[in-house]
Amino acid sequence: MGELQLRGLAKRFGTVQALRQTDLDIAAGQLICLLGPSGCGKTTLLRLIAGLETPDQGQVLLDGKDLTATPAHQRNFGMVFQSLALFPHLNVADNIAYGLRLRGLDS
């Protein structure tokens, strides 16, 4: 997967500002973790990247291509949430590596 760029991404739900204008660059092959208190916009940001929500403003770019209006099923993104034990018998690293192995990516 290529470089992911977020430019001025923002989202409101009624009067609640769920995500203020956010810029973020994630290099190809980089693994990141979003940390913050409840209600700070982590899940909203992930939902915007995945295409599960539409931003009020800003863009989601992959290798410079604007994906903002691209449907979720065409974006090819995955997420791991707070309860990351998709497979309880596996440790954290193996749970995260599972999807990467399915894509044929080496360690």
C-alpha cells in the first residue's frame, strides 16, 4: 500500500465537533497506532479513512489519488480496534500479522 495523506479532514455530528481539521502523513509500509482519551476523534478518523463516514471537509489521499468519495469496499483498508484479539488464542503481534500474512506480505 502507498502513502496515505489526510489533508484538513474534519467531521461534525450535529453540534459536536468530532474531528477538527487534521493533517497526517503515513508512509508506505509504516504501521501506526492512534492513542488518545475517549471522545478525541480516533474512531471518527479511522471511519473517515475507511470510507465509513463522509468528511465535512478535507481529503483522504492514497499515493496522491483522492479517495474521499471512493466507497469503503473499494478502499482496501483494514482496522484493529481496542479489542484487538480477533483470535483470542493468538498474541497481539500474531493478531496484527494475520491480515498482513493473508495479503502475502513478508515480515
